Amino acid sequence: MQRIFQAICLHGNVLKYSILKHARVIAPAARTVLFSRSESIGASKLEEHGFESTTIADVLNSKGKGADGSWLWCSTDDSVYDAVKSMTQHNVGALVVLRPGADKAIAGIITERDYLRKIIVQGRSSKSTKVGDIMTEENKLITVTPDTKVLKAMQLMTDNRIRHIPVIADKAMIGMVSIGDVVRAVVSEHREELDRLNAFIQGGY
């Protein structure tokens, strides 16, 4: 994930600076016309659509309600076998873990990595081991809010070597994003930023 993060930042900046370099070699007369026509509108547009502006809320909205997998959950009392079976059936890599009872408070998260490291590697039985015994507990969860910038979320996931991160608002979980969601959002943002710069250079604003 560290390499993905570095590659996106590196290549995105290279492309962006290449376009800006192109702007600097425009003929002086043409450049004068371009910026006199665009500076009042263009500057505000570039500020409004500033680079690295995409938030986690944008990612959740683009995925659609229910598509983020946050509605998939298991209980601390469920067997690890049943939790992994649910992940497989729904093609997700993590499940929210809730405490038994009416309030269904968040207890933590269980991931494929938990299964591999704490069941397979240790030779434990997935059918006799409870989810609560191997999950990452709530007080150890790395989380983000809807306002968190996508690149910040990616950095958190990279630094902590995790592939899923819960989204919390007002102490309640409202969704979950994966490293794949974040990478797609960053790539899309780089592409949109380059399109804006190119349009600005050509007087499109």
C-alpha cells in the first residue's frame, strides 16, 4: 500500500507539473490574453476545486447507500467460521462486529487478516472460536470522519497497514471504505485536477 500511495502522489504531481510547465512556454502575447480573460474566474475556480479536495463523504456517496458493506455485521458471539462465510458470500474483506443486545453497539471489526493470522496461522478452529476472541476491538480501531480528506485516509491505512477503515459520525458508524475505494478516488481526483489545469491553460474557464 505504501508503494501505491507513493506512486499515485509521484505520477500525479509529474503530470500536473508537466501541464504547468506547458503553460509557462506559451507565447507571451497569447499568455497575456489567456490570463487576462481567465484570471478573475479561473483563480476562483481553481481554489474552489482545489487539488486533494475529495472527502470520505464523497467516496461513500459515489458508492451508493448500502454498497459500502457497512450494513454487513456479525456479533461477538458468532463463530469465526460464520463471519468468514458471510464475508465470502458478500465478497467483502471485513465485517462490523456488534455487541449482543438491543442496542447493538459497535464492538470492533473482523477482517480476513484477523482470520489468517489468528486462526489459520495459530491452528485454531474457526467453528469453535468466537469473533470476539480475534476481532480488533473498538478502542483500537483506526477511524475517519466524513470530512476526512481521501489522501489523509490513505495515509492512515498505509501507516497502520490496514485495508478497511470505518467512517464514524456523532459516535455512530455510517460506513466503511477499503483501500481500493480510496485508491480509485485518488486516481479520479488526479485525473479531474489535470483536466481542470488543461482547461485553464486553454482558456476553458
